[in-house]
Amino acid sequence: MAKSYRLIVRVKEIRGKCPVFKVGDKIVIESPHIIPKETDALCVHALGSMLSMITALSHGISFEELGLAHEKGDIGYVQCLDPGPPYTLGGTVIFEIRRER
């Protein structure tokens, strides 16, 4: 059986206004499951921005190889698809993804 990793996705920064998240909120993923009891909030914009990366990260592909970090390690970054002002009323959320063994 392939090794899988738990992912902790934490809101690092919000540029503009986000109606869903606040700084420090987290999403916990044990692929293919999102763990509701440990997840503060979830948004389709946020999920869309990281969905293509979740499976690869859960199975050990490096953050650096996926372009989510500039050095080796178990931390990378993605951002929400909502561009925020002046284009929308929302805001862009920067997420830090941490992988746990």
C-alpha cells in the first residue's frame, strides 16, 4: 500500500475581504477525506485552487516539484481563485499547506 500523508491547510493571509475564512483557520485532509471535525471552514474557491495538488502532495510529491515552494521541505503555498478588488467584492486568501507524516 502506498504511503500517504496528512495535510494541514492553514489560512496564512487574506488580501481584501473573505466571507468564509479568517487568518488561522484550517482544513485537515487525509486524502481522499476532508476531516470535518478538524476543519474550521471550507469554500469552493479555496478547494478549487488546491484540488489538483492535494492527491500528489498526499502521496509524497514534493512541494518544490509542484511549484508550491522554492526549497525542499513539507510546507508549500497556494492562493484562492477569487482575485478580489477591483474585480470582485471578495478577496484572495493565501494558504500554507503543511504535510505531516
